Amino acid sequence: MPSVEFTSNLLRHLPTPRAEVLGATVRGALEAVFAEQPALRGYVLDDQGALRVHVAVFVDGRGVIDRDGLTDALGERSEVFVMQALSGG
């Protein structure tokens, strides 16, 4: 099963343990996580269901291509990593 992991900076808002989930796409994997942790959705997705501007998602070390539909395919052992981009100076 694919796994989904979030950066530790989200821990100050919500528990975000690594999760093994069913999902053939990034959207499917994230929806499985959101089913268990609904409040996390607002930190990751905007009101249109696309990734928020300051969120980056990597699948097996590569940035996702489809930031709107999240249709990037996952393999049986894919690792999905979700992080909030930092900005400022």
C-alpha cells in the first residue's frame, strides 16, 4: 500500500502520523487520510480541491505534476510526502 507522510510542522495543528492507505492516485491517497483526519484537508487543499499554493507534495521523491486534479499515479509501494513551503526572510 502507498504511504502518506506529513512534515512535522503540521503537528502543532493536528496529529499527522504516517499512514498506509489505499489509493491509485495522489487524490485517492489523500482522501483516505482526510477520511480519518477531516480537519487536515483545509491545511492541504484549497476550496477548489487543488493543492494550496504553499503546499508541496512529492511522490517517490518527485514533485507532483497535477496540482489541481492530483491525478499523479501511485505504485503499490509509493511514498507520498506532504509539506508546507516556507517563505519569508
